[in-house]
Amino acid sequence: RKPQRMEVVIDGMNVALQNIPKYVSDEAKKHELAVEGLMRCVEYFSVASIRFKIFVPRGFMEEYKELQDLEEAGVCFTTPGGLDDNFLISYADNHGSFVVSNDRFFDHARERGYDQRWLDYHRVPFMFDPAFAPDPDALVRMRAVAAGAAP
């Protein structure tokens, strides 16, 4: 197998909202933390030289105007409301990409026929510590696929 360049599709809304602790109630602070979380994720993959695309629902983009620079740079794409998961999973499947999300996508396996094992293998869970920190095991899987040593 020919090695390929690593690429991820970022579940933008999921990543952004994961950076908001449950104890924060101030709406302006929630907004700030959401943008900060997504930008930390973008910074991580930029520094790692891993190609990325971000998918967000149109309404999310309208609410978070700070993300327009990413859209203008050609890395952030809006989807019809509520369909962002459909588009990002389809993109990942068609392009051999991994999906950065803490969503397990059980509904897509159940209702749309996706193989849960494929979804689990190609998903990159993460946390903030406070930097963006992807699951190390997922990074190993990404490197194996990029090297042509895994499915």
C-alpha cells in the first residue's frame, strides 16, 4: 500500500462545546470557551501538519462569527442544520479520514447502517487539559493507516 497523508474531519460543534465546563453558566463565557476549544483543536492539527476540515451546522456558524476566518481559509464548512454528522461521516468514509469527536455516533450505526466498528476505529476522541489532547491510541491508528499498515 502507498502511504497517504493523514487527514481528519473535525466535528466542530462537538469539539467547541466540549471545552465548556458544566459549572460555567455565563453565556458570554460559554461562547468564549467554545471558540477557544475549537481554535485549540485547529492549532493542534496545524502544528502536527495533519490536514483537517471542520464541519459545523449553519446555525452554529451564524452564532459563532469568530469562525468566519476559518471558513474563508477553506477549512470550515457549513452543513444544513442537524446534518453535520451525516456529512462528516460520509466525508471521512469517502476520503479515508478520521473523525475528531467525542460523539460515538451510535444513531448513525443504528439508523444509517454504518458499521460501529468502523466508526469506533476512525473516531479520534479527545479532551482538554487545558490544551487540546487527542486520544493517543487514535493517533497510533491514524499513523498506521497513513503508513498503509492498517485498513
